[in-house]
Amino acid sequence: MNDDYVAPENKIKARPEKDLQMPVKYLKGVGEVRSRWMANLGIVSVWDLMRFFPCQYIRRDVNPAIYELEPGMKVALAVMISWIDIRLTSRNQKQLNLGVSDGKSCITCTWFNYPLIYEKSFHQGMTVWINGTVSEYNGQLQIVHPEIEIISDTQMEDDFWKTRPVLPVYHLSGNLTQSFFRHLIHQVFEQYAGLIVESIPPFLSAKYRFPEMHKALQMMHFTSHPEQVEQVRMRFVYEEFLFLQLLWARHKHFHLSESLGIAMINKRELTRKLYEQLPFTLTAAQKRVLREIFDDMTTPVQMSRLLQGDVGSGKTVVTLIAMLLAVENGYQAALMTPTEILAEQHHRNITALLQNLPVTVCLLKGGSYKGKSQTISMINSGEAQVIIGTHALIQDDVNYNDLGFVAVDEQHRFGVEQRALLSRKGKHPDLLYLSATPIPRSLSMTVYGDLEVSTIDELPPNRKPVNTFIRSSAKIDLVYAQVRKELAAGRQVYIVCPLIEESEKVDLIDAQRLFEHVSGKVFPEYRTALLHGRMKNRDKDAIMQDFKENRINILVSTTVIEVGVDVPNATVMIVEHAERFGLAQLHQLRGRVGRGAAQSWCYLIEHYPISAIGRERLTTISGTNDGFAIAEKDLELRGPGEYFGTDQSGLPRFRFANLARDSEILKYARIDAFEIIRHDPDLGDEKHALLRSAFVRQFAQKEELIRY
């Protein structure tokens, strides 16, 4: 890339008021309003701006023909505006349509809720750059919400960009324009390139032939060779993975060397009795996982293990047997759940399984209720041996007598700090994290990089796979006809919507309107209830309890029922606007049915227009019940994103890495990180000075959160 632009390295001297952490609002031309738009993109400082990379590049000498375009293609091309149409939609919202032509063919560009300046900016005959994803609607190609630039508008351009053979294109927000943003990027590198600090030591850069940081950053923004950018991006992907893996390597070293656990003895007193009286036979996968857990618990090293398994695979009974190993060794065992109704369900099920064993089980919930102080007293004294509860388990007034085992159910719904608080209630108790969301290997190495992983990859033999069908919204009456048969047989039904109530921003069915339609017109003879996330917890729990006890026949809900109660009598799941949901989420929703002996059905209702990715999701979910295959596909289609629906508190979001695409470089970074920490846990060696400095900047506070 020797013909690429390289900014001066010593344009300014480092001064406190002009370092890389300076807020972007102080840059020339930015100000308060633009800085807020940039904050929406994750750009707060000059350093953030330098690391905000283009999403694509426009070659001025390459311009695809419109007649060659197909749905799903990402394109960038120069076109002329042929016609302009502004109209009101059925929901009284403005819609802007531009017909654009390359001289031979036309395509329509469409915007909803667009900036009003668009109406004044465009006119027939104007030449513009457009870039976006091609889709199809009513047999016609279109590009919805493309990025658009007026080629003749040079208000913010300078001579530098006018002469460049390649233009970077950025994902922007607010009224930020590509020309303004390019100008700002150039300005920042002209002024601040000399302050860029390296973070990867030379021995690692040489190993992978990575360019130095200041060169790599400029290659990403100013390249004349877009085909080589992917190799440069690998440098930033590796760095991102490396420092996270250093965190996990240090954490694991801490647990193995400084945080000695409890060496349990497998006495086979309570565990054997429970095993013999179970009303079912454990699967081979459950037995294998139990051996892995027991091997951990019987060593003096603190167990730190993730137990993952599909919905209905039998994680609860495995956890209970592990808890009994702690109890028969004289320790208390705690199970923390994200909701009261889930805690109550575990309490009922576990109490029933232990009814003939001399084990005291208690339930601790939040808020004030009769008997709570007595339960806390039992926990503090040690009388309570198996404790099940919500966040109440980590309240200040709950002091365990001798906590030796901690299990966290649906652990991704708790922050790192909450999990640590429970763990610190004991003296390095064994830790078991449960997840019903199958986790791809690459994701588990980043989110749970310090944990050992056990997987229950086998369902009990009596479980019937859920029959899954894709149905058009135009044929919903046929679906309701099938539902009526299930209701007549005494079964129950879930109907899930993406929204709580009608929205001006998107044209989607909402739960409130659907509830009124279903309860008033479709199934007026059946009892229907509405459930959504804005309700108070006690109201949600009351509705779910009524549904569980069959006092409600149809539950219209948002995704709050995605992970929750076990209702064996529910045999139908209808998901409206299924094309809007991620694969993992659809799989979790489907897992709410099929929990009894009866055959169950899941209907995925699609609404047009539907994207190519939306279509691929629905085809995948309807073709398999394998949660792990679905999880891998989901990661491939949408990236990690907020994979679990909630942020992992204290853990970083990836700015550069794509777990589905970059799993190979993740393996290299993990090997390097664990090898470095094995030889130099504190990164005190001189050759690790860059690593130590960058690690402290990024992870000093986060590391304190996860040390327990």
C-alpha cells in the first residue's frame, strides 16, 4: 500500500488538552449537536473516531449496472435522479421515493421517517452516489434507506478527497453526511496521528506480519486498495481478542493459584438416594456432565463451569445432584434465578424430588412477605441447606452459614457483578452457570473464556420434537382453525408479538391490538390474557401462574415468556412477524411448547416484505430442532450483537471482531494469551510492557469485578 496516504506523525506535540481522549465536540465543525449524533455511533473521543472504520469503499472507476443487481446485494453506484415522489402511508407517515437511473435501467430508493432536508436537497437530473442493500417488493427491485450523497455538493469536501481514487463510506446517524465525516477523519489524522500509541508488542506483530497501529489505522480510512483492507482489519480483530483472552487467562490463573476451593468427598449418601428414587432415567449426556462436575468439585480447585443444554435437556436435575454433593459434605447450596416465578417453579420441582430425603429446602424472594425473616434466619444459621431464590439471595442481610456451591440459572440475565456478589457470600464456593441458550464455541470462548464448559446434547427419549411451520400472514385464519382444535382438546396457546403497542415508527402488529382482536373476534369463547414487559412483576407472575394452572387458555405476549415457566399443557406457539426475530430467540420461544407428552406445534407468521436474511432464518428454524446448529447459524447471520438479549455487564462489545467470521484468529489469540500468562501472570516482563500498559487501561476495573 505504498501509494496510500499517511498523515504526518509529528504534526503536534502531545498536550493534555489535545490528547486522543479529547471529546470530539471540541473538534472544528462538530459542536454539541453533531457530537450527540456521533455518540449514537459510539464515537465520544478522538480515539473513538480514529477507530470508527468504513463499512465499505466506493471505487470511482467501478460502477455496477442496475440491470445486474439482485435482491440481497450490497451496492454502491453513481446514478441520476429521474423522478421524485413524496406520499403519505396508510399510517399517515411520509414516504420519499426516488427513481434513479444509470442511463439504461431504473431502481427505486425509498425512505420512511427521513430527514426533512431531503425534500429540499434532491431534484430531477441531479447525480448522486447511493449505497445500500437491494431488496424486492411486489416484483420490483428497491433500496430501502440507502446512504445517499450529492456528487456535485462539494461544500465540505477539500482537495484531498477530490483526488482520491477510493472513497470510504461510513454508517452514520442523525444528519451527518459522508462528505462532512470524511473531512473530519482527514482533519483528525492530520492533527493527531503523532499521538497514536502501539499496543501489540513487536514479537507478536512480527509473528503475524501486522502493520504498526498508526499505519493500520490510516490504511483503513485512506486506502487505495480496498481488496487489501480485510488483512489490515485482522490486526484489530486479533488485538481485541488478545486482550480479552488475557483477561480470562489471568482470571483462570487467579482461580487455580490464589483462589483455592473446597475439596468435596463423594460420599454417595444423598446423591445415591436421589438417583435411586428419580421417576426417570438420566440420559447418557446427563451422566457424562455429572462426572465432569463431580471431578471438579472433588478437587481443591474452585469449580468454575458453564452447563449448557437445550430447553428440556435436564439441566435442573443435574444441578440438584451437584447441590446434594455439597450438602452431604456439610455445605449449603444456592440456586439463583432471574424471576420469582422461575424460582417458585424450581422450588416446587426440587422439593418434590427431595420429598423422601432429609434435606431442608427454602425459597427466598424479593420484597416483603410473611415468613421472609424466618427464611433469612434459617439461611444464616445453616438450617436451610438448599436455598433457591432471586436477586434476594445477594441482599446485605443474607449471610450464609457455610456456602459451598452456587448455581446461577439463565445466568446471562445477571450482570457479572451480581454473580460475583453471590459467590463472595461464601469462601470460594464451587460455581455452576446454567444456560438454556445454546452457545457457539467462539462465543463461549469470549463471554466465558475462563470457564470449563459442559454440554447436555441429548434430550430425554419421551420428548417429541415440535412441528414447526412457516405461514404467511395472509393465511392466519387457517392457523387459527388448527389452534381451535387444540383449544377444543383442552390445550393452551401462546401468541407472541414483537411490540407492546402500536408504533408510529414501524408497521408491525402489536400485542395490545392483537389481544383485542383475538379475545374479541377470533376466540371470544376462550379466556385470553395479555402479558408484556411494562407490567409490574407481581402482575406478570399472577398471569403466568393462571396460565400454568390452566385458568387462561390463550396468552398474548411479547418476548417476556421467552425464558420462563414450564407449562406442559401448552401445545401451540404462534410468533407474529417471525422474520423480525433472531434464530436463538425463535428457538427459545419454540421451547415454551413441547414440554408435555402431547404433540406440539410452532407457527412462524411472516409478513411481507421479508429480507433474504429473514427468509434464511425462518427456513433454518423450521428445518431443525437442534439448538446448537441453530445457534451457529444465528451467529453467522447476525453476529454476536446482544446475543442473549441483555448485555454482559462488565464485558466489552466488539468494535472490530465478528465471531462467526473470525473464529480462527480468536483461537490464535487465545493460545497466545494463555501462553503469555502461563509464563508471566503479572505481565511484568519487559517484552510485555506494551501489553501490560494497554491491559491496565482496558481491563483494570473489569478484572476486579470478576475476581471471586
